[in-house]
Amino acid sequence: MRALALVLTASALLAASLACARADVPAPTSVPEPGSPTALPTEAIVPTAEPTMVPTSEPALEPTPTAAPAPVFFLREEVMSGRVALEIPKIGVLAYLRMAEEAMGPNGPYFTRPGEHPLWIPDWGAEIGNVGVALIYGHRQWGPVPKVFTALDRLEAGDLILVSGEGKTLTFAVSETVVVEPADFWPTFFRYDDAALQEGRIQLALLTCTPWGTARQRLIVFAELVPQQEVPATDRIET
């Protein structure tokens, strides 16, 4: 029995020494498998986005509207003052306008017989410089004496006619010359006047008899207003 006890005691001592030996050995640490990368601690880099440049376009400037020039025309009172002149450089005409007077005769209305001055008819056409056709008439001759429109038939397309006075000047360019029978004058004139009114055109009509020395037919010279910025240089008649 004592021998058995000694054996058991020896076994117990051996087991205790083994347990102490195990306690003195630290636990194995895990070793990373070869080939797997080891993550190194790094500071987090936050990408800094560059600020987006928004193009600063200047606001579009609205064009400043150009005021339309005030229409220039001659009133009845200005012509009556006797200070509005008709000038036709090509044929040497420079004369003050007079206003025709209308009267009623047995055959209908008639107008002042022209003398030395061209006459403007105020109520049967436009004011000079207004939309429509302004009508001015004059003699070519009276007896053997040449009058203001004696050379009117020499005018050609593009020749200039000027009406000036009271600090303003209107320039017209000849556009057409028409010869009609006396009975056809008013229908022809009103047709041109109606067309000018519908189209917003400003015209002048110079009327006289033709051929020279007779009253058989009527010569009408039509002229169109030239915009001020397009008026060509011309030799004015010296007064």
C-alpha cells in the first residue's frame, strides 16, 4: 500500500511540475500568413477639391435706343410768311414760295394765277415735308418773258430740289417726270398722292405747262425726300 502511495505521490508531483512548466511559457501569438500585406497605420488624407470657378459674365448691355429725328415739314403759316424758298440748283431757280388761293368758278374750283413766284396748294395735297405729295406750280413763261419754271423740263432723275426757311431745309431728288393732258392732271396727281400716303413716302410735285409757250399739256416733276444723312453736297445758289 505504501508503495502504491509513493507511486501516486510521485505521479502527483510530476503532474504539478508539468503544470508549472506550462504556466511559465507564454501563449503563442498569431503570426500573419506570408504574403498577406500588413496595413500600416496612415493619416487619413482628405482630398481637397479646388473651388469651381464660375464664369462671371458681365450682363449684356442693352443698346440705347436712338431717338427718331422729329419730322421736319413746313406749316401753312410758315409759307404764308414769305420766308420759305424753293431752290433748284441745276436750272438756277431760287424763289420764295407763295400760297395759292382757291376760288370757285363756273367750271369748278380754280387757283391763283402764278406770277413771279411758285405757288404751293395747301389743301389738295400734303404739307411740304409731310407724308404724301406736296404740290407746287408755276409758269414757264408769260408772253415772251421766261418765268420761274421755264427750264423745268431739263430736270432729270437724281437732280436736287431744296425747300428751305425758318431754320430748316428739306432736300428732294427727282424721281420721275410725267406729261399728261390737262384733264388727266388731277386723277394722275391723286393716284401718286394715294400711293405715297399708303407707303409712307414724302414727295414733292412741281407742275407747269408744256411745251414751252403753250398750255396744251401739263408737265409734272415728281421728287422724293432724301434722308438728311444721305443728302449729297451741292452748290447752293448764292443769294
